[in-house]
Amino acid sequence: MDKAVNTNKRPPYGIIAVLMVGAFIAMLNNTLLNIALPSIMKDLDVGASTVQWMTTGYMLVNGILVPATAFLIQKYSVRRLFLTAMILFTLGTLLAGFAYVFPLLLAGRMIQASGSAILMPLLMNVMLTSFPVEKRGTAMGVFGLVLMFAPAIGPTLSGWLIQHYDWRMLFHFVSPIAILVVLIGFFLLKDKKDKVKIRLDILSLILSSIGFGGILYGFSSAGDKGWDSPEVYGSLAVGVISLISFIFRQLNQNSPMLNFRIYKYPMFALSSAISMIVTMAMFSGMILTPIYVQTIRGISPLDAGLMMLPGAIVMAIMMPITGRLFDKFGGRVLAIIGLTITAVTSYYFSKLSLDTTYTQLIILYSVRMFGMSMVNMPITTNGLNQLPSRFYPHGTAMNNTMSQVSGAIGTALLVTVMTNRTKTHATELAASAMKHLTGQPTAAALAEMKQHIAMKAMLEGINDAFLVTVGISIVALVLSFFIKRAKQAEDPSVGSRSEQHQVVNKLAEN
């Protein structure tokens, strides 16, 4: 580990603070963009299945690059990785801010992603190596509070900027802040890293890129091209074969790029599965709600952002509270309560209508975020707590990889469900309308009827997508009953607990 990160000394709060600022900017940019998706659809003349690439494309790059972060964290210093990540993020932000066609905008987002892919695993690894197991819940809670401030202000700030300017201002707003963070990191981060004899396995990187990339591309393309498209099932097949090859290669290496052996620790494996499912459910609200609010209800971007503000504030406030509760009671009770709330609120979201009030939406969204605040951080921390210290980089990299992959798959899946069900409902509604049509309607009446059918069909498509998240949430809820408080496992390559402490101390000294 870096000299600055020593479990026997005072935690490196300076390094953690700088890393948190960088991660905060990356997360703020993401939450700013969700509200902007309907405006981008209209301005650049693209559909929902295309604009969702702003989210899935970002996650695609993250899913490809995050597996390499375990190698990068072991190989390079915190300073070097942070500066590289923030420079890439800044360049992507500048490019996206001046994009006037969708491909250029998407390219900017993907360059942003190449930077942010490094930031979160880097920060998580520093947090894990800086605090003992018994204090990690509280530390992660404070960490969550800082990061959740981004979703708290993001939607409202985004709505205000879009209402008074246009969506490009979202990137112009972030650019100078990102440049400032690069300068702060350059002057404040001073940690050094001794040379480590470790090489990146190029074949593993290629296999993981094709594997994760093929699966994500297949799911993301299904909304546009349909599940029976050769491009879709061909991508999925190539992705699955490459991913299986990648996993077998990692299992047969002494120093794997991404160590899949960590899944032999049951609490880590369980927490990873639940986190993936919850992430899929979470993105339903983040993507579908702005489309419903702005496209169907005609609510302004600012009011749409304000609608999501209380929920984000609730989640931010709950983070340190949840951390303390986790240290006291463990993750099982929190996960069961949180996932029950998530499943129930998702069900009510599947009953949206053209008359659902603004107040109802605020309450429903806020309660849903309250439920989710009790799930992700506790179960993730509980899973990582079971790993031996030397597996922390692999654990954080694996969690972030699976989070990006599941988020992208969840987004693509739910948008596909929405798109396909919208088409089905539109056909059914049109047939029903024609059956009850009497006389010869005017052109204006026909146009009004078509518009009403389109809105009603999209509404039902969104409701169907939310109904899928109910099933997803219930699966996670069932799994949460098997959670147990994790204790750090002994490292079989080291031996006794005392020997493990010697290894940790040696790592810290390096």
C-alpha cells in the first residue's frame, strides 16, 4: 500500500478529502445529466433507446476499465492515479460541453467514464485500509453523506440550469470545478509508491473488455433492434464466451488481474449479488421518473429536479445514521427493512397515472430513497469486511465492476421493457379507439387522439418497467435473510491471525 495509507496511524484525512472531492464531482455530473435526458432527446432528435446510451455507455466504459483498477491500485501511487483519472474526466467534460451531435456527446461521456472508473475503487480502497473493521460502518456512512450530497443538489441544479440555459451548461458548469480539483490534487497529494513487480495481463484485459462490453452492448441494443436481432444475441454470445474465458484465466493465475477467488467468501458473494440487484432497481427510478415527469406530465426540468430533491436529502442524511446502525446491529436487519420499502414503493410507482399529483410523486420517491439508503452501503461494507486485507483492491474493483455492469444491464433492460411495452400498448389502444370511433373525425381530432394514445402507451410502458423492478427487489429481499455479520477471514496464504497482522503492517510500511 502507499506510505500515506497506514492502518496503524491516524487515517490520511487529507488524501481522503481530496479523493472525495474528485468522486463528488464525478457523481454530481451523473446526477445532473439524468434530468437533462428529455431535453437532450428533443434537442438532438434521438429516442429513449438511443439517449439511454448516455447512461449505459458511461457504465460500459466503467465496466470495461474497473477490472483493471485492482492492478492499477497495487502498481501506482494514489497521486498518480487520481491525477490521471481527473484529467481524463475533465477532458471528457470539455468535449461533451461543446458537442452538437449525439455521437460527439457520447464520446465525451465515455472519456469522462474512463476517469471516473478509477476514482471510486481508489477511494474505497483507501477507506478500507485506513479504518479498522469496527469503525468502517461509521466511516463509510460519513463517506456516503458527502457523496450523497451530489444527488441531493444535482437534479435541482440541473433543472434550474436547463430552464435558464440549455443542457450543455451542465458540462460548462462542471468543467472549471474539475480543473480546480486537478490543481488541488497536483499540489496537495504527495504520497509515493515503491516500485512493485507486477505486470498487466494484456490477454486478460482484452477478454474482460470483450466480455463485459459484449454483454452490455447486447442488452443496450435490445431496445432499438429487438431481442431477435443477430447483433443483439451475437453480442451477448460473444460477451458470455469471452467472460467465461476471462474468469477461467483468472482462476488459473497466481496474480490475476481480477481475483474471482474472493467469491469463495460467502458474505462477500452474497453482498455482491444483492448489490447488483439493488443497483438494477435503483436505476429504474433515476431513468424512468424524469421521462414520466417531463415527457408525459409536462413538468418543467426545475420542478422535476425539485421533486427528486427531498429523496436525495433523505438518503444523504441517512448515510451516517445507517453507518452507525450497521456498526451496532449489522447489515441484515437494515437490508430487510430497506428492501421491503423499496419493493412496496416500486409497486406504487407501477401504478402511475396521468393524474398522479406532484405531492404524491415527491412522497413516493422520497420513501423509496429512504429504503435504498438502508441497503447498499451496509451490505457492501459487510461483504468487504470478510475479505483478508490483501484482497481489498480486488474486492473494491469487483464490487465496482459488478455495480456498473448491473446498472447498465438494469437500465438497458428497463428501457427495453418500457420501449417494447409502449409499442404493444400503442397498438392495443389504437385498435380500441378505432373500434369505438363513430363518424368521420377531423384532422385535429385525429391528431389529438394520436397524441393521447402515445402518452397513454408510454405511461403504461413505464408502469410495466416499474413492475419488473418490484420482482427484482423481491429477489434481493429474499437473499437479504441470509446475511450474517461478517468477520475478517484468515488469509490461507499467510496462516495465523498474528502473521496476518504482520503482513498488514508490512504492506502499510511499503
